[in-house]
Amino acid sequence: MINVFEPSVGIEDSNRVSDVLESKWIGAGPHVKAFREELSVEFGVEKDRVLLTNSCSAGLMVLPYLFDLKAGDSVIMPTISFPSLANSFKRLDITIKFCDVDKRTGNVTLDCFRDLVDATTKAIIVTHYGGTPVELEEIKVFASSRNIYVIEDTACAIKSFDSQGRRVGTYSDCAIWSFDAMKTLTCGDGGMMILRDQALRDKASELLYLGLPASDKSGLDKSGSGDSMWWEYDILRPGSRDIMNDILAAIGREQLSKLDQYIERRKKIATFYCEELGSIKEVKVLSQELNDSDVSHYFFTIETAKRNELARFLKDNNVYTTFRYWPLHKTTLYKDVDSKFPNAEYMAANCLNLPIHQNLSDANISLVVQLIKSFFEE
Ligand SMILES: *Cc1c(COP(=O)(O)O)cnc(C)c1O
């Protein structure tokens, strides 16, 4: 079976994990610290601005507390968003207003949500669809003049650059990445937040770890520095416990060392698909590079009126495909029948994510292309 996504893990990752297990320190320790430092270098931000979590969803779940949102406030997000993003606000009765997306990219633009903004609007949360950069500049200018936070779900954008060459996720209030099993860089599970503001970063750190002060040292560290009662601690807010551990971080460090290689392979696959599928008139490729942006190719998405039939045909021939993300307004919890989301509806009916991951061989991707061509020739 050719998978749509697949992690590249093996002996090197398991050697790193073995080292952690043998050290008997498997919680947050030297590997989490080192991974954080390596990521801050990779993203070109200060180490203090990077926080590691045990999932992207964990980071999304603290957003309402982080930005002091309450029932009666509202947030805007595209209906094509990951479920935990909406769940995070829903369970605190914060109003969610869904907006449509741009059909060319699957991304939100200012025009998609401008009319939804009112006095209750506290944040706009954007998702970089499949790693394609949202053009944030005009959204940020619009939002800052109205005191609206701009928050980014950068789960898919591990190494994307916008049209001005800026690394996606490093220049808004808050961005959150995922290192889950299917992401380009995987830890098995894991996530990262980059926060612009130091006070906000400290608050996030407290929310993600029991509400203990961000500046606090561990009991072990305190015991070494002469404190007599190193077991004493303070609690500042009701936090959860969503930090990364050294087993996950050790895998992440191995993965990070291969990230450029992974992205390069994905770029080659995307280029091959574009060249080969371009000649099929019933197929269109969803745009990934608008202007001069540079993308991490987490998804490769095509549009076709025969989407369901094609997906079934490929599956019957051992090629698994999918569509991300089923529009939230079409689910039971978030059902929204009053609003219209024509582009999201179009994507939900016509778009298909093709296999793209760094384990795919040239023979694999040729087979995918051949199958698609033969499907449309019939
Ligand atoms: C994968 C993904 C998430 C969730 O990440 P987890 O680490 O599994 O919680 C959130 N948003 C988007 C856009 C994703 O693709």
C-alpha cells in the first residue's frame, strides 16, 4: 500500500531513544533542552520564545486562557480547520465564527472574514493549508488596528517562507506546530509554540505545566543550589500538563537533522506530480506557491469533479489518498446551516490529497501518476 503520509523513522531514531532509556531520565531533561535550542536556531528566534509540548492540540487548547478569552468573546477561523482548534474555544463557550477560504490555496484571506469582525472579535486564527503560507501582512495590519490577535496553526508549515522570504510562524503573536506521527518532522507525538512576547511565553509555559512559575527550577536543580526545601513550589494558575519528554525530543532531534533532506524529497515529488498531472484536463493542482513563497509540501492537493471515484479507484489499486480537513460546519457539533462557504464546499467535494512523503520512491510516484492517467483515459 502506498500511504498518503508516512513517517521516516528507523534505526537512527531508535538508537537515540535507546540512549534516553538507558540514561534512566525519560522525562523532560537534556534532550528537551537541546531540541529547543536546535529548533530556535532552525527558526532563527531566541530560545526563550520556543516552547515544546506533547502535541499541537495541547498548545491549541491553552489558547483561550493564554489570550484571556471568555464566554461572549468571539474568534474567527476558517471552516477548513483542524478539530482541536475549534474544540479549544467551544468548550469554554467562546463564540466561533467560521469563514470561507480562498479556492486557489485553501487558505484564509482578509476578504474571507472581514465582514465577520465586530466588537466581540478577539482573535483570527489562520491555518497554513498543507504548508502553503497564508499571506499574513494585510491580515496583521487589519487586525492590529482593531486589537485582534493573529494566531497561526502552523502544524503543516515546518519550513515555509512567505512571499517576502520570512519564515512562517515567526512573526505573529503565536504559532503552533505539530510533530505528530504523520507530520514531516515527527516525534511520534509532539508540538511547538513560538510566542512573540516574553510575558505571553511565560504564561503559556505555566498553562502547559501545572501553573508552576515559568522561572522556577526543578526540585533537583534547586537541591543542587543550596535551597533547603527543594520540594516547595508555587502555583500561579490552573495549568494542564502538556510538556514534551526526552523520549519524544530525542526522536525530534534526529528528525530535525534530516529536515532539509525531507523537504527536498517532497519538493521533487511535488514537481513531478505537477509536470505529469498538468496534461490531464480533468485535473487541476491546488496552488501551493503564490508569488515567491517557498513551501514545505505537507499536502499535494488536486481538484477534480470525479474526486470520489478517483479516490476509490486508487484505493482499489493500493494507493491511499484523503481529504483534509473536513469542513467543521458540516459536523454535528459545529453545524452551521445559515452561513455559506462555497469554496470550502467546493474543496470538500472536489479536492484530494495525494501521497506525498519522503519514503516514496520514484517508482511509487510514477505508479500514482500512471494510475491517475489510466483512470481518466477510461
Ligand atoms: C496535525 C494537525 C494538527 C494537530 O496536531 P497534533 O500534534 O496531532 O495535535 C493541528 N492542526 C493542523 C492543521 C494539523 O495538520
